[in-house]
Amino acid sequence: MSEVCKVALDAMGGDNAPSEVVRGAVNATQKEKDIKIFLVGKKVQIEQELSKYSYNKEQIEIVDAAEVIETGEPPVMAVRRKKESSLVKAMYLVKDGTADAFVSAGSSGAILVGGQTIVGRIKGVERPPMAPLIPTAKGVSLLVDSGGNVDARPNFLVQWAKMGSIYMENIVGIKNPKVAIVNVGLEEEKGNALVKETYPLLKECRDINFIGSIEARNIPKGDADVIVCDAFVGNVILKLYEGTASTLIKKIKGAMMSDLKTKIGALLIKKSLKKELKSLDATEYGGAPLIGLNGLVVKVHGNATSKEIGNALIQCVKFKKQKINEKITASLNVEA
């Protein structure tokens, strides 16, 4: 019998909570039998949303939480003071072992703070990175770090490269994933102080497949499977990526609808075009996990719809089944 993955879902987090969050939870239980979801938030509102659907009652449980951490609140203060918030209560479910994972579309800052102070880091992990999958011409790559650590040290990046490689090999199924560090050129002597110090350390690392530097223009080509950088660089890459993809999709759709000829052409290629454009949609890949914590913490976009929520929940199941945390612990050569 398969082991059930228990996920604490912040039902009040994000622009579309709780309606899209609850819908995403229901969708996930319909697609994945090995999942149990704790919907954490205002009980009355959650019950109203759940009443709209038919679902397996054994797979969804409500945990009442009276407070909500708003996006604009100071993260550290909010996590400390709002103990009855949906975000904090959901994280404590992971801390005490009731849940294996946490998912939220809420405040990024509060999730980062709560992840480290409530869930806690795996022994030996210096700083947990936020690591989303981004679409490329060859499939997907893992961008690590994209939001957790704006100021980083060389040893952090080396650890992220190792953890990212484990994630890509076990979650995405890429054997011996290619690791590259973001740089302004391919030559080893190029880069800022952080890159110059980190490059030789990655080069000497025997348990990753380091291929050198990668320039931003080559990231969409899929030249590397694990893209390593500090969170300042990573977040700029991620936001530019998302904005470019959104603009490109709108431009293509606009061109296809511009006149009768293009509309006929659009009908002829609709199926193929839809498939290709789908690959540019970030919501297809679930959320961005904070890798290296004692439990899985996943951040989805603040405006996440039920599709992204559902994909993130299913992502948690795979993470647990592949025993990612155990493999990270083993790679760091420390006792759990």
C-alpha cells in the first residue's frame, strides 16, 4: 500500500483565497489518491467553498485558523504575533509531524521566515534556497536560488548545486543533471566576486556535473538543468522570464486573431500551438519549493489559480515518495 502524503494548505493565502485554493485541493484529491490535505483557515468560509464540490471526505480535513497574514505585513513580526494565522498554524502542522508538506500562495516573506524558524533547516543546510522549475526548449530547468537569499556566500551556492541536482534527478528524472552558474560570460575569470569565488569550488565538486558558466540568453535554450545564482540575480531572471512568456503569449494570440487569414491559420495550428504555449505556462510546474528544510515548504504565485495550487499539491506527493530530504541529508554527510 502506498504511503499517503499529508499536506498543510494555507487556505487563506493569496489573491484568490479561499475559492481557488479550495478548488485546487479538491482537484488534487481527484487526481491523486495518496494525498491527505489539511485546509487551514477560516472554517466557515472553507466549508462554504467545499459545499460546491463532491470529494472524498477522508482526503480533506479543515483546521480552523482565525487570523490571516496579509502580503504587506512585516514578515518577522507577522509570524511572531499571528500564531492563529492560517500560514503559521499550517507550518506548525509540518513542524509537529502532522503534515509532511506546506503549500501557500501567501506572503513570500512570511513563508521564508516561517520556513526557517518554524519548520527549521535540515542539519548541515546553511541556507534553504527557493527553487522553481522554469520552462526551456528542452523541458525544464531548476533555478536556484530565486528568492530566499539575496546575499549569498560561495559555500551556499555549492550546497544549492548539490541539492538542486538531487531534486532534478529524482523529481524530474534527469540523470546526472548539468549544473551551471549564472555569469556575464563563459570564461572562468569573468564575473563578480561571488561568481569568481564560487566557480572553482563547483569545479572541484565531484558529486555534481558542473559544466561551467551560463549566460542568461542560454537559459531558455536548456543548456543546463540546474541554474545556480544568488536570489537577487535569480529573482530578476524569474520575473523577466515570466513577463516575457506572458507578453509573448499575448502577442502570438493577438497576431493570430488580426484578420481572416490569420484566424484560419490559427484554426489549423490550434492544437499544436496550444501544446507549445502550455509549456511556457509557469503554473504547469507547481510551486517553488524551499529546499533543505525539515519538511517541504512550497510557495506558489500570489495570484495562483486552482490549477497551480493542484499541481503544487501533487508535487508534494512526488517529493515525499522520492525521499528528497533523506537524500539531501545523505549528500551532506550529516546525521539526520
